[in-house]
Amino acid sequence: MSENSSENAGFDVLADVLDTMQLRGTIFFRSELAAPWGISLDSGEVPRFHIALSGDCFVGTKNEKPVTVREMDIVMLPNGNEHWIADQPGRKMIPSKRAGEACELGAPLFQVGKITNRLMCGLVQFDVEMAHPILDTFPEVLHLSGIERNESIWLTIMLIDAEMAKTSARGGRIVDKLTEVLTLQLLSRYISERKEATGFLAALSDRRVLRALTLIHREPARDWSLTS
């Protein structure tokens, strides 16, 4: 099996897993921001992500040092841990719910002075009863960088951004579906770049195990045995 076909197979298995979990994505915040600014997010049970459309910023949690997020970087918190995002550490934080509601009312916060950042934030919901061991393999903070403007990930982000511009940042079904696609792209990229994988991610990285997983996912009703 070629390296490219292995990556495609791993992507397909990952897509099957997330489809089984009834993945549902949405963008809950999209705004221009003028420094100083800071937003806090309470702990939740669903993955959340932040995209630096323009400008640099920082993301921090209780257990990790703040992550420097460069323009076009994406930070995901797969387990929905409590965290904050700001132009600089130590800023006064506004709850994300308040910031999101202000955007929906057409009166976004942090608009005084020169615009320094454009930020897009989303979350991914799923059927918790269908939770998969893949969720336990991700770190507290997943940082993706080095994304090029012509890559499929960034093109998807631009589609979301354009659709939200048409709907006055209110989103909608198209945005939600594109967010689901983006989530799959982000996780697939992380898996393909991870050199030391464990658990289910390690299985996706092993060609022999991956082939078995692919067959099982294609024919889940078959009475598989270790030999077959």
C-alpha cells in the first residue's frame, strides 16, 4: 500500500468514526478585534477551536503554558477544557457567551482603536453515547501551524468566512456543514503529522492494522475473526 493510499484509508476510517458519532459543527464567534482584548471559555464536553484569520494571539489553559498563535494558525481543544484566548496573556477576560451575544446583536466588543485581529471560533458536538476511544488520544491543546493559503483547510475556512459574511455572521446550515468538513480536515492533518502516536491514532499509522480497520469499517456486519 502506497503512503498516499495509506493516508486516504486513514482519512476514510476517521471519517467513518466521526460519522458514527453524529458529528455536528458550528461557528459561535467571528469578529474583528482591537487590542487589548481577552475572552474566557468555561469547560465543556465538546471540542472547540480558534482560527487566527489575521494577527497573532495567545491561548492558555490551567495546565499548559500559553500557546503563541500566529496568523493562520489553528488551535483546537479536543476535550473542551476551560481556557482563554487573548492578544496578550494577563488581559481582563470577557466570557465567550457575552462576546458571542454581542456579535449576534450587531454590537461586537473590542472595537475601540485599531483593529489588530480577526478571529473565528467554532465547536463540534457529537452523540456522547457514541463516544470513541479516538477522543482519548488527543492532547489538551492541539496546535496546527504552517497552513498555506492554497491548502484545502484554509480554502474551507475562507468558504466559511465568505458564507458568514453573506449572512451577517449568523451562520446557518451551510456554515455548519462546512465546519464539520473543517473538523475532519484538522484531525486528519494532525494525525498525518504526528510522529509518535498511541492508541487508536497508532492504529491509523500502522499500515497492517489500518488495512484491517478499513475492511471492518467497510463491512461492519460481517462476522470478522482474527484470522480473516
